[in-house]
Amino acid sequence: MLTKEPGRKYNALEQCRAVLLVWSERKSKKEVCRELKVSGSLLSYWQEKAMEGLIAALTPREGREVAEKGPALSVSVKRLLEKKAGEQEGQQRAQARMAGMARRVAPSSPPAVTTEG
């Protein structure tokens, strides 16, 4: 596996390999972190970025047919995918609420100006 030198940064391919080792359940998260000498939070960050990339790449564009079934995923990948999908739905709901609030709050005419005499 890869060894971390002081100040070493892992390129995208190395990060992908680390994430896939965990997702394919070939190695535990702890083992990968120990071998690469990286923190668990950094590996989690790599997993989040990888999942975002997968979702972006697999999100259908207009005019494309969506496949009914995809390949079987490991439990950890399914959990990450469900988590990310839930986050995106939550963001969409929050944006819709904010848009609705903005429409309700926006004044239809400017407020009247009063002067005290």
C-alpha cells in the first residue's frame, strides 16, 4: 500500500483506491488509515467527495433513460448513498421553504413614509 511521507498529499487516484478498499470491504477504515497514516476524518472526507462525484456522474440528464436496477452495493456504500440522498432532499426542501418565505415577506408596495411635525 502507499506510505505517507511528512507533508505528503495523496492524489485523486490514491484517494480513490483508499476509498474503494473500504467500500469493497477489503480493508477496514482503521486499517486504511493506519497504512496511509491519515486521520479517520480525512478518509471520511474522501468518502464524502467520492459519493458526491458518483451522484453527480450518475444523475440523469434530460433525455437520458434511467436504469431500473444497478449493481449490488456493499452495506457501507448503501448507507453513504442514502445519507447523501437525504442531505440533498433536505437542502431542496430548505431552499423551497426559503423561496416561499421570501415571497411572503416581500412587500407588494413600498412602506408609507410618515413625518412627525
